[in-house]
Amino acid sequence: MRPAPVTEIFENLKRFFVFAQPSPALDEYVEFFAESSASQFVSTGDKDVFTCRMFPSYTPTFFINLTGHYKLQLDGAKFSIEARQDILLLRDTSVQRINSPGDNIFTVKFHAGTLRQLFDIAPAQINGGFMTLDNFIPRGLLKAIRTAGSFAERVELMSDYLQEKAHNRSAGFNGQLVDRALNDQRYPEDRTAVYEIAASLHVSSKTLTRYFVRELGVSPKRYFSVIRFRKALNDYLHNNRTFHPFDYGYYDHSHFSREVLRFTGKRLKQQ
């Protein structure tokens, strides 16, 4: 019987990967580089196929497939990703990836809004939550990354490409305004809070919503509710004794618990 899914934040997914941080030139675009490998499974004693469950984050992610095929499930829809098929995930919905000890997937996780800034790709152009990378990434680069001799070499190849994209980018007013809104730490849940953020940027809430949908594919209310939840869950699991739901805009612990179940499919009492 296949083990229960391993859910991000609840469990330590990092034990299955090696990581590298971006250079200062890419820090505003890239959250991290990572790679899964058989050696990581063996070193942690995990030898079976397992499912990795992730919930929305609106952080676009590259999966560059270095080995055979694997399976994805996006909000219930199932896909088989073939060998040499490299994809971009929007991370706008729940994701389950079936992992095996033979997997070797090179990952680039971006900050929200990067698709428009670096690649001039609107989320609305991507149907079904993902698209193949060779639609906009040079095939020669993808081949070089797959055949590179090490994780460090793959990071260097991708970093050089992204730094060139960053150097040539021209951020429009829409993107700049959304960037400023993303730095707001109020995590609004209601229309009033979204209105306040819009007012601080000297635009209407309707205009802010239109820019968010264009740049991120989601309304500011939905985006901030997801970010607020992810931070709240992380803080709760790190120290639930000092955790207070109302610090994150939740009415009480029951309200927060319902959000945990809605986003992750897990109940806090299972912990």
C-alpha cells in the first residue's frame, strides 16, 4: 500500500532535495533552486514511492525532468509527465506529485509575479495550471541542463540565462504597482483591507484587482488569503503555544482550523 501523501509545511519535504540560493542579482525573482535525487532518498531511509502534496502559493515553478516519467495531479486532474518533458507550474491550485527513488527533477521556484516580469507570460495564457518549458525557454538550454554533470552546474546554467532575462526586462507600471502591493504585510481578507492597500497605491480597488489578475492570475483578496494562511500554518506548527489566530486575521481557532482543512485536506487534531 502506498504511504499517505507528504504535505508541505506539515512535513519536512526538504529532506528529499538539495538546495541552492539565488545570486543577489536574482534574489528578487528566484526563491530557490532545488533537485531531487535517489541519493537523497537513500540517505534518509526512504525507498518507496510517495506522493508530495503542495497547496497554492502563486509562485511559478520550473520542473526540468532529468530522468524518466512521473505523474502529477492538479486539483484532481491527472497528468503523466514524460521523460524529457519540462514544465512550468503556476502553483495556483493544489498539486500532488508522485515521487520515486529514481526521480531526478531540477526545480526553480520563482517569486509571485515573475512570469510577467522575466518572460512576459500572463497566467491567463496557461491552460490547466501548467505548460511545457520549450514554449519559451531555449531548447538548447534545457538540453544543456539535462546533460550537465552536477546540480551546481545546472544552477549556474539557469542563473546565467535568468540574469540575462532580468537585465533586459522592462517592468511596466502594472507590474511595479503589483510588486508594491505584494510587499504589504496586512494579508487582507475583506474588501476593506484591499481597498486600503489600493488607496495607499493611489488606485481604486477595482484597478488593483485588474492588475493582480493580469500579473498573477488571481484577485488580491484571494492571493493575500493564501499567503496569510501559509504563514499562519507555518508559525502554528513551529510554536502552537504562542500562536494566536487573530494575529493573522482569523476570528478564532475554529476559523483557522477550517482554513487548514480547506487548503490542505488535513485536520490540526491529526498532528
